[in-house]
Amino acid sequence: MSQDNLDSAQQFPPFNDKNEETPDIGGGLPVIEYWAEHTISPEGPKLWKTLLHHSACLSCSWGTGGQKGGFTNEEGEKLQRCMKSVEAISAEIKPGIKLQIFEQRSIQELQKLTSMEADRLGRLSFPMILRGGKSHYERISWSEIYQIVEAGFRKTPERVASYSSGRSSNEAAFLLQLMMRSLGSNNLADCSDLCHAPSTYGLEQMFATKTSIVSLESLKSADCVVLAGANSAYNHPRLMNELIKLRDRGGKVIVINPIMEIGLVKFGSPAFPIKSLIPGSDISSLYLQPIPGSDSVLFTGIQKALIEKGTIKTEFLQAHTEGWEAVVENARSIPWETIIEICGVSQAEIEAAATIISNAKGVVFGWAMGITQHDNGVDNVYSIGNTALISGNIGREGAGLMPVRGHSNVQGFGSMGVTTQKIKKGLQEALEKLLGRSLSAVKGYDTRALIEAADEQKVDTLICLGGNLYAANPDSTQAKRALGNIETIIYLATKPNLGHFHGLAKQNTIVIPVLNRFENPYKTTVESGNNFVRLNDEGETHLQEADLIPEVEFLTELAHRIHGEYPVDWRQLRDTKFIRQLIAKTVPGYEKMATIDESKEEFTISGRIISTPHFPTPSGKAKMFVTPLPQLTLPDRKAFAADDETQGIVVALMTGRSYAQHNTVVYQIEDKYRGIPHRNCILMNRIDLEQVGLHEHQRVTVEGNAGKLENVEIIYGAVRPGSALMFYPEVNVIFKPRVEKRSGTPAFKRVPVFVYAKNSKG
């Protein structure tokens, strides 16, 4: 099979033509139009001031900024503009919400708001409380806040918990975990528990590292990228520039995704206005659409094809890995018929992928939540690592593993010790030396375990440093009930979200307005998904009349009231320079943090990027794992109480974000690139629908194992048969998913649902 054929769109056509409403390319002129609309609007001056501020992008972990400037990445490349940056900033520079809004609207009225409507209320500008039995939020004094919160933290340590998101800084993250561990609690739930925890666990087991082992510089040396379960055209647009440049230099991109996303086929980047913006740049050389949840089998098939081609790197495996013989034998022994049946990808397509990989000089394997959000998410990560090792694409420049993370500092929180997984030995030893005792041996609650524990009335106090714990969780009914069992919940946030109206505590729900990244009166740092630490300069807020507080100031004051001066002088840490010095002494790889205030030298964390085949494991070798075949049988329609006359079909539902969405925050209701006009839609394959007599634009009911949504509009899309897509967080209300036991991550990407016509079921 020639390479020309591999690039032919006719070689392996998608399962369905794209929706008639979808454009021919992703990105493109709509990005420029959005920029123009916002940057020349009345908010334009504030927006440009923020874009040019020396602080890191608020959006994805592939962002830019810091000391190199708002449009510049770590390699000094300019023109790294992005619509998602503008969306995030635009929301943060809205006017402050007036007290009258909450005086006039009861909590029942606020609960009727959508995510977009809640976000558009504006910036939180004063502290407020919803007291048990009351119908309205009211303003609260800082003295009463500290009184209530301090009392909440005096509870038994196992009954006190935290939740956090990547919106905040390394400094706040370090304070949070130190305050909690000083208390004796390991209940450090984090948004990463719901997304990339399988990556963290799998990489740790295989390579004794938890993050990307590929730098941006190394990626530029690759001539092939395998991008699995990631819609980077939506969620990491700046990564698309690297894929465009890779294709321009003759490289190949293999995309693995059950949905044919138009932006992963052709993308128009504003960074290349002449050659790319309007005509679009080709992205995928080969596009594979597996059955959701079958990725480990697909990668095993690629391993099998490499073995049969005689291109596996046996000498490399012998010298630098453990357990490789069992992995190779497993791939060799599984019949092609089994592989094809489970993953739904043909042998010819799998062999085409193996051909590209074996012919490449260097392959980088990237992935996101389409890989991790399964009940076998860790096995999916293992299978990718196995494929990289078998093909010799690890431990050298231009090759390796690159989990593509979402929020801009979600990885930094893990580095600071905000995790319920096992922390690195060096960090544990440093913390125990600081505390003067061993860390608590009681396993902490990850995010799903936290909800389950609260549902069983085992949590008294919860502090949320950013994020939206209610909306990010599956089974919204349970999440609301569970949070309602907690006595006191403290939300630190810049804007209102659904959690502030639905995730209400039994006695005290306190919302504390905080400054965002570019407003803080002190320097802070964040960490990118490629292990690059950026320094954010001081700033000021446009909310001059507001009563806001820096997160660090609140956390240090709370910690002082709880712990006194144990194990540190907490009030001294209000000066974040002292936090950075403490981080430099405590967190392995962060030693350069000690001098960053003076040098302003941003850095790549030491020990993370692996460019030689020596791994930080006890043996110096990578450890390989055999991945079992997943069980992907969908339940019978009778599991949904369907009668024989019901007109419908059971499919594997994937939850996802729309184009104009960041995590649970929705900026626009439509998704133009998928041809979806609003959010109460389900994207399905035409073949599935025609088999059961359903059709596009018909209104149906979608039922899961925890509830149902009605009046859902069917949209035809290029999703493989037997699969469907709906938007989260709205769809979370209908299902309680299986959970990946090793990482605690819910299987958002394979939810069995029954889709049926509304008037066909009693």
C-alpha cells in the first residue's frame, strides 16, 4: 500500500457523510470573526490589555503567555492566537454582579438558569451565603465567614475534604494540600480525577512518571503524530498549529476517534493566514473510527501488524523494557477476527496505521479523554505505551508519549501534591520532614469517592478551589443529594456556575469571590501539559468597588486560624515568593522556582522529558503490561423497560463538549462544526436510525440508567454506527457510569442509553 493511498480520502471513507449544516473545515474565518467582534467591541480595550499581560492563557494546557507575552509559546513563537483564550477572558472581564440580583432571585429561580446564563450573570463581586432553610443568597461579612469555615475545619480530618480545578495557581494548590495534609486529611479530590487520572496512573506504572515525556521542542522533531480520543481542533487549538507544520514538512497524522470531527480532517488556522485560514490545512493522513471503549484492542492490533511486518524493535525491547515478551505474545496470539470484531476497524486500516508508524523516523502518541474516560482507561494508556515501546518510539527526540490535558494548570495541581493517588517519594519525604510526622495512611477521597461518601453522610466540610463539582459529576441527581448532606461548603470562584445553585450544603453554602490569574496583586506560576512552568506578573482588577480576595490570602488566613504556625508561618506565605521557595525545597523538579522571582526565568521541569531510553524506574527500564480484551456488550433494550412495540435503539453514548465550551462553562449554545443547532441534541449515525424507523430532526427520549431527557433532537453526524454523542454537563443527569477502579475515573465515553420516539413508550 503506497503512502499516496494512505492520504487518499477514498481509501477509508468515514461511516457517514458530514451533516449538511457542517462547514468544510474547522477553525477558519469564524475564529477571526469572533476575534473581531470582541476586540473592537466596548470590552476591546480591557480584552487587549489582558491578552498582552504577562500571564498564562486561562484556557487549555497547551496555552501560551507568561513572561514571553500573551501570544508567545515556550519556544518564542508568536501569533499563537486562539478563540478559546478570548472566550475565557471575555467572561472574566464582565461587570460585577449587583447584590440586587441575588436579593430578587430565589435559589429556585437561579436553578432554572443554564450554564451559559449563569456564566453571563457577570463576575462575583462580594461574599455571600445561603443558609439552611433560606430561599435567597445574602451578603456575609468576612469575620463570619472565617468563624463558620474555621468551625467546619475543626471536624474529624476524615470528614473534611477539598475539591479543586486547574483554574488556580501552583501557589494556591500547594497551600491547599499542605493545609489539608497538616490537618491529617488526604481528601484532596481534583477535577483530574474525572479525566486524566488513568494517564497519571498508567504512566507511573510503566515509566515512573506521571506527565508528558515530550517537550514542544521534541514534538517539532517528530514526523508522525498519533492523536487518539482527542478533539484538539475544539479543545487545544494551538496544538493544531504543530500538526499543520508537521504535515507541511511531510509528516503524517493518524487520528483515532469514533466521530469524524471536521477540524481533525481539515483545519483553518489564523496563525497561517494565507496558506491555512480560508482553504484549510489537511490534518489527518489516516482517520480510524473505533467502537467506543475498544482502543486497547485497536492498539493491540497495531502491535500485531508491526509484529507481522517484522518491524518491532526487539533489541530495544530487550535492552530497555520488562515484560515485553508477554505483550508481544499477546498481540501475536489474538486472531485478527477477534480484533476486528471488538474494535470495529478493518485489518487493512490497522495495517495502514502500522505502515505509517513503522516508516516514520519519530512518532509522538497523544491522547485525551476519549482514551481515559472508560472503565478500562488505564489499559488504554498501557496499550498506547506498549505500542510506542514496541515500535521504538520512546526515549529519544521526536518520539514519546504526550497526554493532552485540558485546563491550563490541571497538571500543576498534581505536581503540587493535590491528588489522592500515591505521590512521588521525594515529595512525600519532604512533606513528612516539614510536618515532623508521617503523612496520614488513610486513603483520601477522589472526586467520585467524595460524592459517594457525601451521599453516605460521611463528609461534614468541603472547600472547592474553583471548578464545578456538581456539574462535572455524572448522575446529577445523586451529586445534588450528596452535596446536600454536607454541613458546610465553601466555593472559591470568579464567576457563578451551576454548582453554586444546585450543589447546596445542608447548613451553610458560602461563595467567596476571588481574583483571577491576571488580577492577582502578586506573582503566581502555572504548569503546562508539556511540563513548562510559566510566571504570571501582578495585575489589577477592573472591579474597583468589589469586595474580592486573593485565593492565597484566604487560604493562608484560614490555615493560620486552624493550625497556628504549624508547620509554617502561614501568614508569611501571603507573600507568594515564600511559597515558591517552599515549593523549590519540596517538589522534585521545581528547584528553579527558588530564584524565578529574581530571574523571571521560566523553565521546563527537570526529570520529566525523557530523551534517552533510560527511565526513572528502579531498574531503569520501562515496564510493559498485557491488556485484557474489554467487555463491550451493550445491554438489551429490555434493561430500559422497553416493550416490543417501542421504536428505538440502544447505543453507546459518548459525552462531550461543544465547540464554544470550556469544561462545564458554555459560551454558545450551538456547535457549528458538528451542525448541531442547540444543546438538547443527539448526534447519531443515519444507518442506525433508518434501521429502527427514526429520522433526523425527530424529537426523541434518551434514557440512561439514572434518568432520561425528553424532546431531544436527532442530528445526523459522522459518528460510527452503534454510537452517539450528547453534550455534558446537561446529559449527566441520565446516567451513573461504571468507574475505572485503579484511577477512579467514570466511563463518560461509553454510556449505554436507549433512544426512542417519545410517543412509542408508555
